[in-house]
Amino acid sequence: MPAKPLRMRIKLSATAVAIGCAAGIGAGGLLHLLGFTHEGNGLWAATDAVLLVPLTWSVLRTLLARDVGVDAIALVSMAGALALGEYLAGAVIALMLAGGNALEERAGARARRELTRLVERAPRTARRLLDGDQVEEVPIEAVGPGDVVLVRAGEVLPVDGLVEGADAVLDEAALTGESLPVVHAHGDRVRSGTVNAGNAIHLHVLRPASESAYAAIIRLVTEAESQRAPFVRMADRYAIVFLPVTALAAGIAWAVSGDVVRALAVFVVATPCPLILAAPIAFLSGISRAARLGVVVKGGAVVERLGEARTVVLDKTGTVTLGTPRVERVLSLDDLDEDEALRLGASLDQLSPHPFAAALVRDARVRDLALVYPSEASERPGHGIEGVVDGRRVAVGSATLLRELGYDGFQHAGAEPAPGRSEIAIGVDGHLAAMLELSDPPREGALGLVERLHAAGVVHVALLTGDRADIAERLGAQLGIDEIYAERTPEQKLEVVAAIRARPELAPLVMVGDGINDAPALALADVGIAMGSTGVTAASETADALIVVERIDRVADAIEIGRRSLFIARQSVLGGIGLSLVAMIFAGLGLIAPVGGALLQEVVDVAVILNALRALK
């Protein structure tokens, strides 16, 4: 593994080390002016040696690991400066290393600011209600499903839950970008990480805090700060070529001129350790830029792959569409009236996470229907659910599932649903009771998404869904999708992603989804992006990035940020090494002394690192 930045090898901060080096150079210069030449040289030599010791140990460790980093060039330069009596040059190289790491430390802190804000907001405790309306403050880990917690005005919601009692007024800007407070009525699901902008509220806990939507985001943030991009390793591989080139150039300069100081000058101007830090800074800046737009990315490796993406595969329901379908029509087919059939179906669907289930429950509440809690519920994910409501056997789902469960009466179901609409059935006591038509409108930003992806360099955009072919084709035509794969099971989705990835001209592949059935495909894709704004799912757990706002066009934003970050990383690394090569020629000709070379390289390194920070904008 390449040598870590110097700031990781010493206990003092990089800024303190840089200040110490600057002080050593300044004090040595002052001693020279006062006539204490020997003491001044000694102080410069000490400044060099203080950093040379840990640097030597670091280079030895990388060599033992059969790796070579550009730190080896710095080691030769600093050791050579001491051996040849070029003490000021050695001290300036030490300042260059410490200063570059200090700049990287400050730049990294700036780039991580948007991510760490999410972590800092995470609640550590919760106020749990006990019998008799007593309140106890407990660690967040002690709260579980079924508990009721109190959230006071101005506090961050610690868990995902249902609003109990009075309406909740929540500030969701940190997660969704919504600037205005959102009102949630009794029974509404709300997410951890939002802020109570109204009076104190009670939440019925749905899941442990460790499984909440906000916890999933924080886990992604933590991973984002710990990963190292493959491109950085590629940058270190440049050292495998750059180091022998430097040694050869220094050897030629020494052989032609007979002056070993020229060889030292070549090594000094070829010392680009802080330069290679430009690549991770560029990627970390890209992560921060994405976070400001509501896209939490796991690490620099993901930013790089986003920058190289050639195919984007989109799930439909809950991804391209809102995933909050609307009930457009209820057709009663039994002796039950429309409202009673809907009440029974919605009561059962309270236990289902499917978007269609949420639509039934929402429509029933709009009609002021009295929902009850079901029993003996059994769900087949993606197909439907069956259980007992008010003593009656009820099933809600696809017509295929209800037929498999033994429900009859489908000969009275009528015509096919209108184009672009989905259909679900409600069965009661073995008979088909009602057919419902639902529509699911596209998310904000869906129109124009394909054009933006093509403009960003994506050559193929596909829609991959388990929904009916006619619905998928209608949406695909509306959005300008290149290819449509409809009526696919989770296993078939996996096969589609694998087949596309196997075509070199279409890889790398980005998969965007939101549900449990998307999780395998997200894991297989080169980059999996989850639409996580509606809560934590298996999709958000397996994804490489999480979109926490209700906008599908953030996919295009993420790819554009990846493209820009990758370009700036390459530009910074290759540009800096190119400048070093030019300086090596001048140093070999005797036009740059070791001290001047060290100062020149400092300027080059700082300029290149500052260039990498452009990825923040």
C-alpha cells in the first residue's frame, strides 16, 4: 500500500509540523545573518532530520510491501541534501512535505464539511414515554419498535415512526432539500434526521434507530470517509515509472557535469508527494459537492466510476416515478359497496411496504374510512398480501395472486385498465370484491433526464421494471428511454444487468433503484444508486450512493460531478508531474540549484492541490 500522508505518521497536526519547519528555516536564516553560520546550518539540518526519520520508516514499510510511492523521491532528496551539505534545500523540502500535508488536511476538512454535518446532527438519546405519561431519557440504542418517544420543538427526530396525536410540523431541508416546513397528520410515517419545527410530538417507533433512514445515511457517510479510490492507486503507479526516470535523469546530469549537486537538484524538483494528494482531494471534493445536492456517495472509488459511466439502468416505480401512486378509480364487483371494499383492503395494506398499499391507505383516509388493524397477515413481496380484517378473509394484490389463492369472480372484472395505469384487485371471503386503477406520475426532474445523461457522456439509458410492458413503454416513450425491459422479476433484473455489463462498450454500468427487488441488481452494478428519500430499504443498504431528495435528475448531477472530479484529478496529477519533468531538465542543465528547486516545487505542488479543489464548485 502506498505511503500514507505524513500527517498520519506523526502525532502533531500537519499544520503544527509545517509551522515548526517554517520556524526552523526562519531561525536558521536569522542565525546566518547574525554570523552564526555553523549554528544556522545545524538548525536547517535538524529541520530536515526531524521529518527524514519518520519518512525513512514509511518508505521502508512500503518497499517491504513491494510497493513504491513518490515518498521515495523525497527521501533521496532530503538524505542527499544532508549528505552534500545543502542544508537549506533539505529544510525547504521538509517544509514542502509538511506544508502540502497541512494544505491537504485543511482542504480535506473543507471538502468533508457537508458530510460531517449529517453525522454531527445524529441524536444520541431519545425521550421514551412510560405508563402514566412519564418520560425517561434513554440511549438511542434502547428504543425499539412499539415504543412511543417524545420529540420536543427544535429537536432532530431520532427514529422512523408514525405521528401520534397532533399534527407534526417538520423541517426536512437537511434530507430532502425542501425549504418549507411539511405538515404530517396523525398516522403519517416520518423519518429520522428531520427536525421538529412545531410543538412537541409523539412518535410510534417503527424500527430500531440502527435501521432508520438517517442511520443508513450516516453509515454511507462513514464509509465515504474511509475508502480510497482506485485512481489514487493508479496515481501511485505513476511513481513506478517516475522514480527510475528521475534516477536516470539525475545520473545523466551527474555523469555529464561531474557535479553531484546537479543530481540532487534533479531529485529535489521531482519531489511531488503533496502533488499526488491532489487526486484524493479532487474525489473528496466531488463527494462533498454531491452531498450538497442530496447525493451521499460512499467513497472516491464511486466518484471515479460515476465519471466513467456509459450506461444508466433505471427502475420505474419509486425511482423514475414518485412511488406514491394515486387511486384513480374503484370498481365494486360484489355486494360490498365501493367504500367498504376499499376500507377492508386499506386496513390490510397498512402492513405492506408496497407503494400501491400506501396509495390505498392514503385514499381511504382521505375518504375518512375507519381502518382497523388486521391479523394473520401474510405477504408475497411484489405480488400482494392476505389476512383477516374484522373477521373476514381479505386479499389485496395482483389478479394472478388472487387467482392462486382461490378467489373467483374475475369474469366480472371488466375491461383492461386505461393506458399507463396499473390495476390491483381486492378479494373478500373468496370472491373478487373490487378492482382499482392507480397511476404513478414521474418524479420531478424525470423529463429531460435522458437528454442530460446523453450530454454527460452516457451512451445507453434503459428502463428495467417488473411492471406491465404497456405501462413501461408509455413512460419510456415519454422520457426518451433507449431500451425498455418490462415484467422482470428480481432474478431477471439481475440477468439484464449482467448482460449489459458484459458488453465492453456499455460498461461501466450505473443502476438506480429503490426497493427490495432492486437490491441484487444494485449490488451487481458498477455503481448502485438508491432512491432513499422514502426510507431505509435493502436497496439503500447495498447501494454505492444514496439520493436523499425527491429528484431523479440527481442521477445526472452525480454523473456530471464524477466526470468533472475525474478530469480534475487526472489534470492535477499529470499536469503536476509534467511540470516536474520540465523542471528536471533545467535542474540537470545546472539552471536550478537545489534550494531554488525546492522552492519551485513547493509552488507547483500548492498550485496543483488548489486546482484539485475546483471539484468543489
